[in-house]
Amino acid sequence: DTEVTQTPKHLVMGMTNKKSLKCEQHMGHRAMYWYKQKAKKPPELMFVYSYEKLSINESVPSRFSPECPNSSLLNLHLHALQPEDSALYLCASSQNSAGPAQETQYFGPGTRLLVL
Amino acid sequence: QKEVEQDPGPLSVPEGAIVSLNCTYSNSAFQYFMWYRQYSRKGPELLMYTYSSGNKEDGRFTAQVDKSSKYISLFIRDSQPSDSATYLCAMSPGTGTASKLTFGTGTRLQVTL
């Protein structure tokens, strides 16, 4: 099973709201990723967690706050977002060890976020 | 110059055609190469991954890597309307830890009846 699940599928929020995106995988992967994707563009990396520790933050604004409660779960907490933050937010996971199979990332279906 | 270049298309072919999708890259450290298919408003789906130079075949799909030319290809045989999607190449240096994938911009493919 190579499934990464994400909830919710769609989210509409105002600029003063606080919301969270959730990602889950049960493949035993120890690396998890958040990406942001705008229309007709490739995914842009936001954060990487390796063994539940934040290992890469691609200079993402603090209104995005990631959390990795355990090796299967990854959250992205959203607060005071701007309309330009509207995008498809993708979660991915990988095994996090050496080798092409182990480093291959598997993506979830994404959460489509609209900020009004 | 971008690290990974990919023709954005759109590429339109008739059903049954052989499709060739390509990426070039500049970073010689890249070791692992992947192709993802992304349908509209969905997440990327892994199609194939390869390591270093050579070919890999899976059904109607063949991935080729030529590291000497810094060039990778995905061939789709007997293309079907269901193959209509955006195809993203991605690559990484293969450091053995969670590392950043570098994506091409994606090629939009339309297979017509």
C-alpha cells in the first residue's frame, strides 16, 4: 500500500481564521513533506520532517506552522493567511534511507485551500 | 538557468501514438530520477523511478536516463485518452536522508480520440 491520505479535501477560510491540515501515512515512512502547488506550476517544498524532527524549512512564513506528532501523522497549522496563500497543499512521505526506492516520495491527493 | 528544464507543452497526440517526454538538468549531483503523473486538481502519482543511467520499463511506460548528457525521458507506448495529464520529472541527489526533490515545470499531455 502506497497511500498517503489528506484531510480535508477542500478548505475555505478567512484571513483571521485558524485551521489545520492533516496528513497520514501507514507505510512506515520516516520522512514526511509539505508542498504548496499553484496552478500550472510544479510543487514547491515547504517543510521536511525526518524521524519526526523538522529538518528543512524553506523560509516559509510563520503563518504556516508544521507539526509532526508521530511518525504517521503530519499537520500544518494555518493562521492569518493571505489570499495569495490559496493553493493545493500536498503532503508526501518517503522511507528516509539510502537507495532510489527508499528516497522516492509518495504524494497524497492534496487539500485545496481558498483564502478569502 | 533553471536546474531542471522541461517543455511545458501542451503536447497533443492521437490515441495510439508513442509519446516522448523529456527533461534536461544541470546539476551533476542528481542520482535518482522520477516521473510523476498529475491529473487536474489531484496530487502527483508516482509512475516510475530510476537510478543513474539506463532504461526501466513498466508496461506501456519506459524511463531512460542519460547522465552523460544530463537528459531523461519518459516514453508512453499506445497512448490512451486516460494518459491525458501533466507529467512532472523530478530528481534528487540521493543523500540517504530526506532530501529535496527538484521538479521540472511539467508537460501537459492531451491524447485525443
